[in-house]
Amino acid sequence: QVQLVESGGGLVQAGGSPRLSCAASGSIFSINTMAWYRQGPGKQRESVAAITSGGSTNYADSVKGRFTISRDNAKNTVYLQMNSLKPEDTAVYYCKLTSAGYGFYWGQGTQVTVSS
């Protein structure tokens, strides 16, 4: 089993720059992809950013240039640096770990609320 614990959310003013963290523990296969998703009020969950164990990244168009995903493989932790936050970034942010052949796991989510 794999456990994912997110932290770093909260109430932020527009233009703020919080950083989310997601620490993975348990039976983690070294080759995996870690990603951030979000679900805003009344919206479907959407992909925000992802990073492979080799460091390749991809981003949703809505966050390109503002958000940066990174990871520390030694700590099994993924980060999401969010800059220039907008009210439309308000959402519950979820961490996801995917390992080919081993399935995927979700964290419990952390709320980010951006005030204008």
C-alpha cells in the first residue's frame, strides 16, 4: 500500500505564491509518475502538472508559466510551487502517484482558496 499526504494549502491572496507538498510512503516502486490534480467548486477534477521519476514534466495550459512541479526522489516527495495565484485557482488539490503495473494512489487533498 502507498500513502500520500499533502500539505501547504490554505487561504492565499491573489498573486500569492504558496508551495504544496506531497509525501509518499509505503511500497513505492522507484519508477513512477507523481502528479497534481485539482477540483474547483462545481467542476470536474483536472490535471494540473505531472513529473516522472526521470524528471520530465508537463503542465495544464492554465498553469503554464505560473506553477512549477518538482520532486525529491530521496524523500519520495513532490512539490507544486504556485505563483501569481488567481481566484480561479481555488480548488482542492490532490496528489496522485502512478506506477506502471502497480496501479495508482490518491492523497486526501488540500484546499487552496485564493481571495481577490
